[in-house]
Amino acid sequence: MFMRFMFRCGRCRQVCTQNVQWVNRAPAKIRCVGCGSSYAIPFDEKRDPSEPTYRDEIRRLASQYHLDPATACSVHEGIMSLQQATSPAHHSSPRATNPSRPRGTDLSPVRRPMLAWGLVVLALVLVSSLTWRRTGLAAPVVATSQPTYEIPTVPPEEPEVPPVLQPVVSRADVNGLLTQVWGPDPRSVLLAICEHPQYMSRVQPAYLAPGRPPGPAVRLGLVRDLVDMDVFETVTIRRDSRTGRWYAGNGRDPIVMESYKPITVAGMDPI
């Protein structure tokens, strides 16, 4: 036989609900979840919650002796005696309180002295405040700790990332002729000019020579004519003072190469 059994522990007064099963008519063991006390419930065919006689007996005990259902079940099954269930100690126990009352409303023996001392301190404070007001003296200043403020940490400033520039930028007019070429260095500018369809089949890059007049911000790009390899042409490449990039052409007129006859290649940088 199997049933769901609710009882109150006779030792710690904890209300427990357990599934009880009797095997071969042997007594079933139940255990309190609060203190671990165990009890033996003998087999009885009449102990069936669905039987009206069993429920009526539980209700009769609860109504006659003012017991809750769990305590009435414990008395009926012999877990606790009727004297234990109706004793003042049982009713004053914090575990025997009305289960419908919210938890935390009962005062334990440890909380009662603390509440009493708190009421005494509150009464002393009120009496002291009234005394100072009647005498006309200022109330004593209670030293309070100064509030502490946490200084916010300023995150380190991230370095400004310069805009990403294209390695080489070419400009052309409506006819497709180069008017300006920008690059990070003179070599990239000269290679971009020679790789453009306007010059790709006519010249090839050869050297980088000092400018005329010589200076750190001007270079000459020398290209070799593919028809006559002894003929060189040159284009002037300058450095922009604002960006540090190099360019050839003014952006309006097509880039024009001039013929150049180098006396020597000493001091020139080959491409």
C-alpha cells in the first residue's frame, strides 16, 4: 500500500510530508527532515486517506483538541502523545505556529533580548532629546564619519590614429591623360606613371636623380625610351610639406616628360 503522509515531528516539531509505502505488511520508516528522527508506522489497511473514516478521525482530533492537521496525524499514528500535542511547550514552539503566518514574524529566543535592548536604547534617546529641548541647550553633536569618495580613474587617452591613405592616387583629365600622381615616396610615384596606359608601352623606369636645383623636397624620375634605349626622359617629383607625401603634376595639365641626357649615373638610385 502506498500513501502520501503528513506528520509533525515529536522532537523538533517540524512539519514533514513524505511518501510512505508498506511492503509485505512490514512497518514503514519515515524520517524527519529537520532533526533526522525516524519513526515506524505499522501497516493498517484502514489507514487510507481516501477512506472517510480515516479523514473523519483526523478532523475529530484536530477539532476536539485544537490541533493542526499535521499534529493530529502524528497523534493518530502514535508519533507523539496527546499530552505532547496539547502541552504549552508545543504551542509556544516556533515550529508549532500557524503555518499561514508569514515566515520571520515569530521571535526566536536569540532575537528577543536584541529587541528588548533596542527598545531600551530608543527610549533613552527620546528622553535625552526631550531633556535638552526643555533646558534650551543645544543637542550634543554626534560625531559621524566623513563620507569617502572614490576618485574616478581617467582612462588613458588613445593615440589619434591618422587616416589611412591610399599608397598611390592618380588623377587624369577627360581624355584619360595623367594630370597628377601621389605616392608615399618618389619611387612609387615614378612606377605609377610608367604603369599607366599612357606611358606603359613607351617608357620604363630607370633612375631617381637629385632635383634641379638639388634639395630634400625634389627628385627627378628618369625613364628610358623603349624605342631608343639611349634616350632618357625625366619628370619632376616633389614632396608636399603638409602631408609629407610625394607628387608629380599640378592636377590640371597633363604630365609632360622632358628629354634628359645624364652625364653620369653616379649618385643616382636605380629603380
